[in-house]
Amino acid sequence: MSQQAFSALQAFLLKSSGLSLDKEKKYLVEARLTPVIEQAGLSDLGELVIMIETDKALAKKVIEAMTVNETFFFRDRQPFEGFRSAILPELVKIRARQRKLRIWSAACSTGQEPYSLAMIIDEEARTMAGWTVDIIATDIAESVLKKAKDGVYTHFEAQRGLPAQHLVRYFAKRKDNWVINQNIRARVDFRQQNLMSDFSQLGQFDVIFCRNVLIYFAPDQKRDVLNRMAQRLAPDGFLVLGAAESVIGYSSEFKPHSDNRVILTRRAATSNHEAARGGASLEQARAAK
Amino acid sequence: MKNVLVVDDSPMIRRIAKKILEELNFKTFEAEDGQKALAAVNETMPDAILLDWNMPVMDGLEFLISLRQLPNGGSPKVLFCTTESDVKHITKAMQAGADEYIMKPFNKQIVKSKFEEVGLC
């Protein structure tokens, strides 16, 4: 792989998808782009970077191959426990009058994250009877969105992170695969969205899950995406980041929510949260109704 | 270090499971059917049991039902690990007192994820 071709690819990915590719990632380029190069009948990366200047379909394939990342149900647990035990109880209080929540799963890949959120919402149906909860899930890559919309998972995917109780409750077996139930699938609205492009048309959200994606962005792109996300987040909404991610040095719009490092709130929203908190739990929210 | 009893009539599965569990910092011991597993838990009650379903002499479900009737038999986390991979079997296992369910073939990620689910990883 020539240095020149690698640099051209770096520049292309940064501009088109915000992906910041460092020199140590040459192995990743080789692993992910070799099939694309072969399929296009090209001989090496040098030819590929020339072709993607003019061939939009090929450029799209390169972006998809480089940006698709692994995911699994209830990945890292903590953010989902936080969603169930901290975020939802607070929002149930704060939005008691509107009874409407909008959640964005940004860079949702093959759908495990938004479906995990949908399963939690379903489990809390008793507390949230009469509520409208919209889950919008976006990704840059159409190939993963198709899989997400289909909701069909392999034997391995269906077992990773997903408790057996959830598997039998929310999935049906079809041949060797597991298909997510229609009632959960219908809760999630999948859309194609490049985070580098304007996403204001998605509207305003109460919760944004944006996990394990900012780590791939260059500092300028991180700043830009975080500040535009702050504009999409309700003043008393929540931003949930990945375990290795932080806003420090990139955005002053957010602050940690209590002692949970990956759950953040907007800086201006302290009073609403403090009023809602006070040992908030779904049990208390139920009792308050 | 937590103890896991691996119950499976296939020596190959026992070997693979043992390797994965040891990589996850568990101590393992083995039994090749339900009856030998009952004898083993009477000696030492493990923290968890990785349990095959179809075995000669006594199958996994019969073993689980007998285990849960023993004094302290409620304490080990029981994770089925079987080729039976339909909703009916999973439901039956959970109703009989299993804590988790692994469908074969499995890999380290699945085993780790399921042991995390029962709070042992």
C-alpha cells in the first residue's frame, strides 16, 4: 500500500464521513477494502482512490466498508441500565404533561442498539401507558440499515448481549436465524444519515445515543457533531456516549449526569433535572400517577 | 476463583468449554452425564453449571430439576448449553430453573456474554 494512496484515502474518508484514519489503521484498510478492490476489478488501493473521485457508487461502497462497526444487543450494559433506571424515570416526570418522547440512536449499525431501547420501552409499558415514544435510528451505511430494518439476526448475534428471556419474548426462530417481533420492529424508524451532513431535519430529541462513533472522528468533526447534536437535544434531554468517549475539550454544552460518566445532560438544564430526580425511580413515577 | 461444573457427554465440547472458561478466569471440573453431575455437586456445589441437554443416563433437564431440590441446589447459576435451539426448549429450561441458555455452536464471546448476564463475569 503506497503512502500516497493511503493519504488520499485518509483525506477522502475525513471529508465524506468524518472518519479519522490514523497510520496504525493500515491493517484495517487492507482487511476491509481488499474485497471492494477485487470486486471492482481493480489491482490496488492506488487505483481505488482514483476511481472513487468520479465513481459515486464505488465511493459509497468504500465509506460503508470503512465505517461499519460491530455492535450487539445491550452492548456495555451500563448505558442501558442508566436509560432504564435514571433517564426514563426523570423524563417520565419532566414530560408527564406531553407524554411524548423522541429518542435518536445515531450510527445504529445493524439495529441492536435501537432495538435494545425498544425492548426496554416495551418492558416499561405499564409506567408508560398512553405515551408516544419515537425511536429514530440512523446510520451512514445503507447495507447495515437494510439488515436493521429486516430485524433478522444470526444464531451468534442473537446470543450476544441478549438475555434468553428477551430472546424468547421478543424474537421468533426462522430456520437458523432469529427475527425480531413486529411490535418491537414497528417501534423503530430507520433512516439513512451521514453525521457530517446537516441533521436538523430529524427534529428535536429527548435522548440521543451516540456511542462508539465519535472515537473515529477527527477533533474538528467531533466538535462540529457534538455542537450540532446539542442543538437537536431538548434543553433537559440526555446524551449517551460510548465508554471510551468524552466531550471534554470538544464541547462545553454538556455535563455529566450525576456520577454516570457516559450519560450527559445539557449544561443549562440543572433545575429541571434536580426537580425530577430526588431519588427518582419508575416505581415512584408509577406511584405519582 | 469461581468454580464451574461442565456437564456434557462430548469430550470435545468439554475441552472447548474448559478452555474458554479458564480464559475467563474460572476453575472448572467436569461430568459426562446428569447422574455423574449430581454426584459431583454433592461433593462440591459449584458457582455455575454449564449444562448439556441430551446426555445418556440422565439428561440435563432431569439433572436441573434434581439439583434445584438439593439443599443449596438453588445457589449455582445454571446455563444450558445445547443444540436444542427453539423457543419451546428455552422456555422449558427457564421454567425448570435455568438462569441462562446457550445454543450450540458457541464461541468465547457468547459464553462471556451469558456469564456476564448471570453476574459471574
